[in-house]
Amino acid sequence: MNRREVLIGLSVMAANSSARAQTGSHVPVVGFVGFASADVDARTVASFRRGLTELGHVEGQTLVIDARSSGGDVDNGHALIAELAALPVDVFLSPGPAATRAILRATKTVPVVAVALPATESDPELFASLARPGGTVTGFSAFGEELSAKRIELLKEALPGVRVLGILHNGTDPTFTAWGDQTLTDARKHGIEPMRLAVTSASVPALAEHVGKLPAAGGTALIVIRDFLTSTLMDDICRIAADRGIAVVGEHTAFAKAGALLSYGADIEDLFRRAAGYVDRILKGEKAGELPIQLPTKFELVVNLKTARSLGLSISPSILIRADEVIE
């Protein structure tokens, strides 16, 4: 964690501690611990705050948000979650499966509203079923693994000559390893040889070493599976790939804006905005285990023409006409 991230984290914690003292313990507290960079986590919480405002909540009066960021340090994230669970908070907002598992290890009683849950019918650790989760976890799936085939189709349309495709994912979490497996399978179905690139830390030199293996194997494109680790490394992934002439395909809009050739996936900001509705319902007495896990309703295709030009690519009109946003 760099100095800027430390200062951001300390200012957020100080502000929320002050709000607690001013409002009294009877005001509900929503806890959030992000495992990505401080900037990524701040954008996540901002979307959630918009949803709360739309519902009529006034932060510091109707509820308090205790938001913290681990700055990409998973061990630190676990410690921050344990601190919040001990306070305790009334409900957790979780940014994904890894954080949700850490919350469940810290508390079996505090309800959790999570975003980017697996779209599988059940998950032994997290929920009994999508329709009736049954435990303390509910929330929203980002449908990430189910859209890998669509992203590969778009890549083939943009880069018809692709023969070897890098699959970059978090190698420390079983959910994202499984999503990597799914993407490898989908690549082979499309006649493309996949190359797994599993990252295990936020080390930029290690990332560069991983991505550097791709051109040597004849790879010209890289699909990135979204999670806290790849989100933290987003700018570095796009920069390192661009230096090597590799086209990047991401899951969410931020990747295309960071320099990926294109992105396609659920609108993550919309999911965190919608998560506010579930938090509101839980604070009013509903049980998390009785609230169905919802699938995304908004998907975004974003194309970065500036990146296409730098790679010497011409994006077909059929892709551009379908794009929700084109970055010139």
C-alpha cells in the first residue's frame, strides 16, 4: 500500500469514526472492506452511496457507512473485516466472493449483501441457491463467467487472426480459478489455444513477467477476469500489454477506459447501486437468506478506438454499432 492509499484509508476511517460519535450507536452501520486499490474501492462505495441517496437515506443520520480499503493487501483486508465484525456492524456490503468468504470466517450472524457472486445455482460456502440463499449472504451476480464465450466472440470479430489467447485471472481464489477454467474451455471451443496466466499478487514486475510469456507463445490478445486483484492491476495490465502489442479484453467499462481494446460485461456500478436496496430492506428487518440473489440487468460493450489504432486494428462497423460507448 502506497502513502496516498494509506492517507485515503485513514481519512475515511476517521470520518466514519466521527460520524459514529456524533450520531450514536442506535444508527445502523454498514461495513465495507475493499480488497482492491483505494481508488477502485472508492468508486465502488460511491455507486452504493448513490443508491442509498435515491432511497432517501442521509449518511450520518439514517445510517453510517464504515468503508475501508486494504489497498490490495488481502491479509490486511481480513484484519479490517475482523475489526468491523467485532464492532459490530449491522450489515456488510461485500465487493466479491473473496471478501464474502472472509466475512463469513469473521462472523456467522451479520448479514452480507455481496456483488459479483457466482451465477451457479448453489455455492456450498456462500449460499444454498440463487432463489433462496438460506444463510446470511445475498446480493447480485455479475454473470462474469457466463459471458466469457461472448467476450471471445467479440475478440475474434475484432481480431480475426487470433490463435493464442492469454487468460489472466486471480490464482489465489478458487472462484476466479474456476472462472479461468471456464474461459479456457470457451476459447478452445472457438478454435483458439488458451494460455493461463494466473497472478497471485499485486506485484507489477511479476505481472510483466506473466504477460511477457504471451508474445513468445504467439499470443496477440489477453482476456482479463475481473476481481479485486486484476482491478488493482488494471492500469498496469493495459500498459504492459500495449507495450507488447497485445489487445486486452476486459469485463467492465473501467478496463476499456484504462486502455483495453474493448470490454463487455455487467454494469458493475449499477449492481452496487442496486445493492443499496437490499441493504435498506435488511436494515428494515428482512432476512438476507430470504432475499434471492439477483442477476444483472444492464450489460455494457465499450470499444476503445484509440487503442485499436495503436495496435493497427480496424474495428468492424458491426461491433461499433452495438457498442454502448466508443472511446475516440
